[in-house]
Amino acid sequence: MARERGLARREGSELATMEPWNTFREMERMFRDFFIAPTLRARPWAFPELTSEMIPDVDLKETEREFTISASLPGMSKDDINIDVTHDRITISGERKAEEEKPEERYHVRQQNYGTFRVSYVLPSEVKPDDVKAVYKNGILEVKLPKAEVAEAHKVKIEGEQ
């Protein structure tokens, strides 16, 4: 199941984060830590649905000329990652496939995350989608998004009666 991480939105010149489900995620995390974590540490195979969540860690930084996104996607192929960019939004999605289990092997600990993911961010200012560059190396996806030129305001002459 694809999950969407917090969206960034424009607010002044700073990047503000909207996490509409943050409270629920925090409650879920607290529930897991209190009730399930001790069992999960002892027998992680007992709750595979709780260990299969794939949400990459993402950093979004800004310079005068561009935005740079770094996403931690270890164990993936660049062919399993998709990037969609519009003038003010970037969406990164993909799937990390689990290794095939062999009948003669039994896991004692299984902590790596697998599955589909989708993260989407609204950028604080517009970018040039045609000039975006992405590199995937050593499990890190780095996306450079050059900023679009800011259009200057033009005075409009009003015609008609005085």
C-alpha cells in the first residue's frame, strides 16, 4: 500500500510542513512502542505487516538557484524509482521488492522495509521541470530542481471612462 508523507506548502519564503495525519501516526507509533515492540523485537515475523512499511527519509534544501531533494532508498534499482515534476510539485514513488524466501531458510530478524511508497512535496516556488536532473548512487536519490525565473509585475493601463 502506498503511503504519502507530509506535504510542504508555500508560506512566505519559508517551507512549512503540513502533516494532516501526524497526530494519528504519532498515536500509532506510541501504540506499537508500548504493546507490540517487545514482541516484535523477540519475534519480528509475527507481525510482518508492521515491518513492511516503506517510507523513505527525505531532505529538501534550497539555494538561491535550485532546490535539492535527497531521498534514502537503499537496496533499490533506479528502474524501480519514478519521479514526476510539475512547476511547483515533485512526487517520488517506487517499489522495493523483498527477496524471495527459500523454504530452507528461516528468518530470526527481519528489519528491512519493502513495499511501495509515494512521497509528494509542494515546492515553495516554481521550478523548471524540463531542467530537473536526478542521480541515484549508493542508495541515495538526489534530485536537482532549478528554480524558474520570477516574472516581474507589469503595470496595466486601464482604458475606459474617467
